[in-house]
Amino acid sequence: MATPLLPNSRTEPDGSAVIRVLSYNIRSMRDDTQALARVITACAPDLVLIQEAPRFFRWRKKLARLAAASGQVVLTGGATAAGPAILCSLRATVERTEDVLLPLTPGLHRRGLATAVVRFGGARLGVISCHLSLDGNERYEQGGLLLDRLAGLGVEHALAGGDLNEGPGGRTFRRLSASLQDCRAVAPWGGETTWPHSEPPRRIDAVFATKGVEVLGCGVPLDQPGVTRADLTAATDHLPVLAAVRVPAV
């Protein structure tokens, strides 16, 4: 039996908005960028929460080229957020953006958050893309800072997505899901595991939503038309997470 498709993007008569959000670790675009663009395009997202965006030589041009090839524009992030970035479709009206660098632990990679507040129809939404630490203690602290930053966006409804570097049983993942909806757990759709190179494969990439957001489905878009296993394998070393949500009007 075929997996049903997630709802298409739309604005409802009451001003609420159905939004498609893709979270994707793109490994600094070191793999097949054409396959990467095809995957993003086929998922038809309104927002793309990127991790490991290019951060070095001509990083802005590389990120802009990916956005253009996949029907998006660069909203914020990249090297200025130490890797996380956000792309968006022209459907989004942008209120503000901010790139945030998290405290640096000596000997570990710098981490950051790409943040924005956008509108779709009558819906107003805060958005954060994150890539948390490989170190468990630092990751847990970053999870708390992520929650603080979400609360500080000053919006009723918000989404956060990214590479958490741990699965749902981890204490940072549990810290986030105690305050937010883990979209995959609320409305499972498509595939589950996002890190196929571990043994066994794990779900370490996720999309979270604040309580007032209605989750319509979330998972790896294995059966999304236009997404092929070959492209998923060639694009990067993570699998993407696609979510559809309904955000109430304000």
C-alpha cells in the first residue's frame, strides 16, 4: 500500500496556513549538489532548515546557488550561524532574522542557531535551525539555549528542526520533546531513521513544534514523488525530515 502524500501548502479561509518544512543536514554540499537540489525541489517545502551549510570560501554563493536550484531563497544563516541556515519559498513574508552563536567549549566545534520570524497568510511563525554538539554535556546545555531562544522569539507558534546528534532516548532529545511536540512521534509518516550510516540506523534529525501547531505528518520522504533512493544516497550522508503542519492565524 502506497504511503499517502502530505498535504500541499495552502492558506485556509480563516487565515491559518498549511506549511511544509524540510530539515536537512547537507554536509557542506560536498556530495552531489544536483541530487540535493532535486530532493529539496521534490519535497516542495515552504521552509528548509539546513545544517552544515557551506561556511568557508564563497559560502554565500554556494548556498544561494543551492537555493536557486531548488526553488528557494536564502533567508538567513550559513557561516554567520556556524552552519545552520534557513531557506524559504517566495510564499513567506519575512519579519526578521537573527543568527546566534552559542557559547564555545574549548576543543569543540563552534555551534549556532539560524532564527527567523515569518508569516504565511494570517499565520505568524518563529523558526530555528540547529545542529547540536557531539558532546553530550554541551549538547544538553545547547538544548536549553534552543528552548530559551524559541521562547524569546516573541511568537505564539514556532518550529525548530535540525541534527540533534542523538535519538529520542537521549536526554537532550527528551528535554526538547518535554516542552515541544516531536512532530514524528505525533504524526508519523514516511521513513523514521535519518542516520543510515550507524548500526543500527538512528533517528537523530527531527522537527519540533510548539503546542498550538497542528502536526499533519512528519518523516523521511522515501515515497515522495520525485525523490529517489539514488538521489537520497548521493545528496548527503543524512536523510531529510519533511513535516506538514497547520499554523493558526493570529
